[in-house]
Amino acid sequence: MIRGRVWKFGDDVNTDVIMPGKYLAMHDPAEIAPYIMEGIDPDFGKKAKPGDIIVAGKNFGCGSSRETAPGGLKAFGIGAIIAPTFARIFLRNAVNIGLPVLECPAAAADIREGDVVAVEMATGRITDETTGRTYQASPFPPFLQELIAAGGLIPYVRRRLGVA
Amino acid sequence: MTITEKILAAHAGKAAVEPGEFIVARPDMVMGNDLSTAGAIGVLRKMGAAKVFDPEKIAIVFDHIVPARDIQAADLLKGVRQWVREQGIRHFFDEGRHGIAHIILPEQGLALPGNLIIGGDSHSCTYGAVGAFSTGVGHTDLAGVLALGEIWLKVPASIKSTYHGTLGPWIMGKDLILATIGKIGIDGALYQAMEFRGPALATLGMSERLTMCNMAIEAGGKSGIVAPDEVTLSYVRERATRPWTVYQSDPDARYVAEYDFEITGMRPQVAKPFSPDNVVPVDEVAGTPLDQVFIGSCTNAKLEDLRIAARILRGKKAHAGTRLIVIPASTWIWNQALKEGLLEIFAEAGAAVSTPTCGACFGGHTGVLGAGEVCLSTSNRNFVGRMGHPTAQSYLANPAVAAASAIKGCIAAPEEVL
Ligand code: SF4
């Protein structure tokens, strides 16, 4: 169960604001984690806490394929991201590295900044504990659920390669 | 089936596929750039993958931070070079052969009709211009495909955009794709394949088609594609490194959306800050003062783009208050531009001409914008902070508008300076 305080963002949050290009050559997620969302709110890395949840508008993560975007969010400790839709490369990257993402238009519209929200990844159930409302995210197809259950792409490939 | 569905079916070993279906496909070519390859090498180690699936089907291209922009970049490039050597990868475009991957692959005959190509960069959709299915992934996915030689994909539904009419002077592929993105929005093609066609499109050369497919991602598209015709085949015949297969969409292929664009009388298009779908005719923003004009990137720094910019800049000077930066997209293009005298025209116009690199496009180096500065760029994205400081602004346009704007020192239509 993932539980945390909500930070809200608008539509089309792109990877240039999630993780500006100047940090692109840094591949250590811990190094870039403090700079997440810098392009929208330079203080976000100071205000937010590990475990917090991002609720955003449509097409979250659009733009470049940089994994410093989901990687930075994960390294910071963002508990989950809820949005009506995600940009496709961001969605793949998030699933691959084990950053919880949920597509749920109703939850994304209703949930307010500061609410405390609980998320169950296995079922896609989202509970806004502040308002008491519950929501159901669109389930991932079985194919992706397997990948998520395996812990992302790295363990999946290790298994395929027969690496212990 | 659409051309996209046919290519995906063929690479998944199936007779047919449906949009929404999950497949496991085997790519013909996998591209990694300096940054994504460096990321993938780390992931490959964690995956326990000592060898890549097939060194012949891999192209590694240095573009983002080459020539090494700082010590960190130098160390990163050094690590990738060593790995490339260990893996025996021949298609390696290091300094001296380097350039922007999305231009190098088609130019070097590594992206071919009917191919399935996976690239570790979002603009990998560019290769659709040769009639390939091609899409971008992050570096963990890149590592997965380098290790296994396969990747899971969801078969995208297709959107058909048909272009009618005749192109006016100074109207380019950039204007067609900006108009398209302006109409459908930056998530207008989310998870979908964009198929470009029609009588106006048929008259476009490869350079314009590459620009259009390049920016499919700016509409959220998974891929962009132009079915091969004589223009494609004569381009491919000169450079192909392997045999290829031509696919065409069936007359009864299904599309989730169809758009029609009338090109006759179209004005050059400009995307205003801070989104590529914030598109207006150039006349609406003409006169906006500019600190910098950037002619570069995988979108518009091909030989044809440079020729058009040079036609406007010949014998003229960039405005005293406006920096002009020109970065040819590949080493081959740079050499060709030298032979044709284009570089001389730029130099005499007062431009800073650089060796090929992404550079200013992603605010990395070689033309980064300071606080409050305004730039007109031939690249593909103008989000907040894309080209430098978060308060800097970028306008996106074709190379003719860029050249004219450099001369005037403010956004200008090409005919204003002739
Ligand atoms: S030129 Fe710009 S958009 Fe193209 S690959 Fe380089 S950074 Fe990306």
C-alpha cells in the first residue's frame, strides 16, 4: 500500500520541466533527485517529502525519452503518479524502473492538493482519505502486470537470460 | 492493415495484428546515442548481459554532448567508446564521423523501408520517413532490447493525415507538421501511429519527410510514417546497407482519425513559447525581437535546410543584436556544406558555425539561452527551460524563417528580406 500527501500539477507536464536538460549527463538518480519538477517549481524538491504522491493532468511526461525524469522522481521517493493519461515513453520508462503510475481520469480531476491518498497497485484502487472517495484506475494488461510484478525490466531480463 | 500494422506483424512473426494487441517484436536496427547508450550500459551490467544480441544490428551515434562539453561528458564518452570496442559494434559514429543520430541512420543507409527500428531517443520516430516503423524508448528499454534482441510493443492505432494542394514559396515540411500539431495538440496522437500522405506530400523530398516524421512525437505519436514511393526508393537505393521490404497500407485499412490539410496559400508556421502546438502564421509574431537564431537539430539542419537558409543569407549579415548559430546535423552534411560554399555564406553573415551536435537544441551547450532571452529555433521543442534558463523563450520555425529573422533581428517572413 502506497500512502502520501498529494501535489497537483496541470496538463502536459513535460520532461524538460520534470528534469531540465542540464542534468542529462548525470546518470546517478540520487544525484538528480533534488531537482525534480525544477522547471515548474524550483522549490519542489525542498517542499515535497519521500512518499508524496503526484496527481496531474493529461499526457504527463511528454517530450523526451530521458529516464532522468522518472528516475529522478523515483529516486526522490515519489510514491505514485496519478494522471488521466501518460506520454507513452514516460509510461514505459516508469513501468521498466518500477515507478508506480496509474491512469485514472476521475481521480486526477477530483483529488485536491494536500489530500492524503492511498493507492493499491495490485488492484488499481485509489482512496482519497481526506474526502473518503474511492476510484478505480484502468488496469494494466496482463503482459505489463507481469513485468511490474517481476519488479521491472531488469529482473525480467535477468530471468530471460538465465542469470541468477 | 495499415503499413504500420504490416511491419509490426512481420517482425512479430504473425500474419496479422490488431491495434491494441501486445506483441514481442525483433528489430532490424537498434540505435543508441551517447547519453542513452551510457545509461543502457549501466543497466546491461545490472541485467547480467555481457554481450549484445547482434553487433551488426546496432548503431551507436555520438550527438548530444559531443565534442565532450565538459569533464563529465568526456568520461561518459570514453566509457561508451570502450564498451563499443568490447562489443565489436561497427556502426559507430564517433567524433569525426559523428552527427545527430536521426539524420545519420537514414543518411548512412541503416534505416530502410519495412524495417523495425528501436532508438534510445524520443525522436527515433524520424526514420518513419523511409517507410520504416520506428519509435523511441528510454535507456532501460534500450538495454533490454540490446540484451534480448526483442521488445514488447502495443500495436498502435493509426491516424491518417492527408495533405492537398501546392506548396507556396518557403513552405516546408516543418510548416506542414507544425500546422498538424497545432490542429491536433501535443497529445493528439498519443499512443498512435501518424501516417502522412496525399498529393502534396508526394511532391516532398526526403528532407521534408524526415522533418515531418521527426515531429510526430510532438503530437504524442508513437511513430510517424510515409509509405515508400519513388522518392523514397531513389534515396534508399544510393545508400542501403542491406535488402529492404516495401509495405503499403491497404485501401480498406482502418484509422482512428483522418485529417485533411489544404496547403495552397499556407503561410510559414511558427510555434510560440512554450509548446510546439502553440502554432500561428508567421505574420502574427513578425517583429518579435530576437537575441538568438538557431539553425540546427535533427529537425532542420539537413543539407536541404542549410541550402535554403544560405539562399536567404547569401551576401547579407545577421542583425547586430542577434546571435546566429548554425549547426549542420551530420559530418557528411558539414563536409558537403563546405564544398557547396554554404559554410562560407554563413560565416560571412556573421554566424557561429559549429561541428555537428545537438548542442543548443536541448540547452546542453553551444548556444544555451540566458534569463529572459528570446530565440527562434529550427528545432522541435520549446518547453519551459528547453534551451536554457526557465525564463528564456523559444519560437520554432522553418530554416527560411530562421534565416530571414536573423537578418532582421526579429521574427520575419522570408519575403521581407529578399
Ligand atoms: S537535436 Fe535536439 S531533439 Fe534532436 S536528438 Fe538532439 S537533443 Fe534531441
